[in-house]
Amino acid sequence: MQSQGKLYVVGIGPGCRELLTLKAKKVLETADYVIGHSRYLDFVRDIAGGELIESGMGREVERVKMAIDLAQNGNKVCLVSGGDPSIYGLAPLVAEITYRSGIDVDWEIVPGVSALNAASPLFGSAVAGDHAVISLSDLLTPWEIIEKRLRKALEGDFVIAIYNPSSRKRKPNLERAVEIIREYRGNCYVGVARNVCREGEVIRVVRLDEISEMADMHSLIIVPSSETIVDGDVMITPRGYSKKYGLEVR
Amino acid sequence: MQSQGKLYVVGIGPGCRELLTLKAKKVLETADYVIGHSRYLDFVRDIAGGELIESGMGREVERVKMAIDLAQNGNKVCLVSGGDPSIYGLAPLVAEITYRSGIDVDWEIVPGVSALNAASPLFGSAVAGDHAVISLSDLLTPWEIIEKRLRKALEGDFVIAIYNPSSRKRKPNLERAVEIIREYRGNCYVGVARNVCREGEVIRVVRLDEISEMADMHSLIIVPSSETIVDGDVMITPRGYSKKYGLEVR
């Protein structure tokens, strides 16, 4: 009799081993198949059980369908997603495909530490309190919607975490975003976190007009709110305690 | 000679053991002191090394100062924060106190899985793509700012994750928020996730006018975007793949 298969959509966090959850580690170790882009497989290659299947960027639908197929055939399958699978990861795609097609497969998302949660502490505490999360990739969202959201987030004085700020093909998006931010905040300071918890990690606070050179597709940009303390490479968004409790001001 | 102390601000995730990171587990097990609200200490009591110090809600500054003091005296101290410490947790307070006071102490934030990342999959994939995160607690943020952010997030058609929606003392805030959401979306469906990954977990999609009865301080409310698929207790915010790739529509 064939055993019951299951598909796990596994968030592996920003990349370093120690930010993996206990659950992610366990399902990866006991999987029959671990499927993902080679960039993410590299982070878990040494602990992944079973067979590894590498799949190219931009072939997400194919990757998900293969994973579903293997799970339906009785295998324990891990589909690897960087960070947290809900946040610009594979979770919504698996949810949508299984929902729309009515495919009968047991599946589960294993949440992970997203890039903003890993990057924020490296500046001190940059993303704290109310915040907005926006991707500049217009592969799947029209630019008009991205621009509107960026404007509303700026008007709302949110701390803004910008995912996928730039790639070789999408340089103009970041340039347009910079112009929009400049309208509201001038040539403000922004945080750039590149390769968080990975080789080549860079954590820097720079002026807005310097980010085009610094940000790539493996970067997260943090736009501070009006309350954020910026000092050198430190960014701290307080939660109002100093106002409330009268902390000594340096 | 006294050994070097260190303060860890440890995100323990939503509460279940398996969503702890490897790093959080390790620092908790090897700590000299583990400090936190009893609600959070209960989740890690069995693995916490050293002495446990329980501290009441609303005494955050005192708790942080005690933790710093112990670390300065050569101890390895874990200050426990629910979810991720940056997101409405203790990270910004530790960052601000050490920054403003110039206190010389070695400290580090250990990120964790925040409530939205844990709750989103339980609906299917509710919080995906661009989203805004707002707390309704006006203990530390004036209500006018909260209201403005809520309006901007609604105008921007973000998925909205609402933290701290209600408590015994703050019922009116949720009622005001409901009225604002209704202005933009009518009596729309919203997701309520209570006690995620803990005893008494409730995952429900209800009409806006039903949430006052359901939401408490241990709940997260998810307001969908115009693109979110809502069907029974399922909420899936697609990433545009179906538009791009022509997935079969059920």
C-alpha cells in the first residue's frame, strides 16, 4: 500500500542555519524530495534528506506542479522558499493552484523568518511599530499599483520595507521609486541590507541618491518613518516609550 | 575574572515549540537568566537554562533595565519576546535605551516568526504580496496616527495585518477601526486568528461587524486586499501568477 504523501512549503529564513525553525529543519531532514532554486538549496543541501531537485528562477508554476505531483504519489516533498513563504514566496502560488484546480493533496506551509525581521536588528531596530511591505517587482503586479502603494505608505508615515528593489532587468523601477520617495522626504537616509545573514552581508545607511548603486535583487531597503532615529549606520524606530517613560536622552 | 556577559532579545515565535529558531533554542538553553512575562515564559519554561524571572505586562522598561544590569554583571541573559522582537516587541526598547544612555553592554536581537507569518498559512495564504502592519494599541502611539495609517493602508489596497486589536481597556479602538474599514470596504470579510499555534487556536473568516465579539489582545485581524480570494474560512492573496500563467480557474 502506498503511504500518504505530503507537500511542505518550507520557509528557510534569510539563509543562515541558526535562523531555521526546528520544524523546517525536521521536515527537510526527513523529506523524500527537496525542490527549490539552487540559491536556496545551497543553504540546506547538507541537511536535506532524499533527492534534491534544482529548479530555475521564473519557473515557479512548473516547480509547484512537480512538487504536488510527487506528493500525490506518496512522497514527503519540501518546496524550499527563502525567508517566509507567504512574503513574496511560494505559499500563495501553492494555495492558489490547489484551490483553483481542486487537486486533492495534503499540504502545509512552514513559516520562516522573513528578511525584514532578520535585517531590522542589524541596524539596531529599524523596522519597528507600524510598517508597510512593498515589492518593486512588476513581473506580477502592475507598476501603477506599486507606485500607489508606495505613495500611500509614505503619506501614512509608515516605516517601509522594500523587497526586490532592483535586478539587472528592473533598474528603472528603483529609480522611479527613488523619485517618489524624494517627493515626500527629500534626499533622506535609507537603510540598505544586502545578503542578510549570508556571505557578502552589507548593512549600511546611505542617502536616497546613493541606493541605486548599492541595492540589488538580494537587498532589502528600509525607508524610516519620521520617528526613526538615524545615526551613522544605526536606525532605531522607537515605540514611544521614551515619550511615555521619560528615558534619559543622550 | 568575570566572564563577558551578553543580553539576547529572543523572539520565540507564536508559541509552539516547533516554530522556535535553532538560535533561540540554543541561547535559551544556555542562559544564566531568562526574563519575560509569564505568558511567554510558559512557552519556554522546560528548555530555559538558569534562573527564570517573571515580569508583569506594562513593566517593560524595568524589565529591560534589569536584563541590561544582569548582562553587565557577566551573565548571559535572555529577554523573551513573543513573535519577532522587532514587531511590537522589546527590540526597539532595548535599542533605544542602550543608544540614548550610552550603556556599554553586548546585546543582540534573535529574530523570530511573527504572528502574521504564522497566521497567514492557516487561512491558505492570507497575507501575501504587499501588506501593511498596524497596531491598534494607543498606549504608545496617538490614535490620530493609527487612524491615518489605517486609512492610507486601505486607500493603497494593501492586505492589512492588525496587531493588538482589542483588550478590555481598549474596546473603543477596535470599534473605531471597524467604522473606518467599513467606509472603504463596506461590511467586508476579515480574517480573525486567535491564539495562533497555541491552546485555544481559532481561525475564522467573518464579516466586519462580527469581529468585535471575536477579537481579543491575543488575536490578529487580517483585512484582505481587493485581490484576495475569500471562500469560507479560506483567504488567499494571489501574486498574479494566475493572470500571468493562465492557471485553470475553478
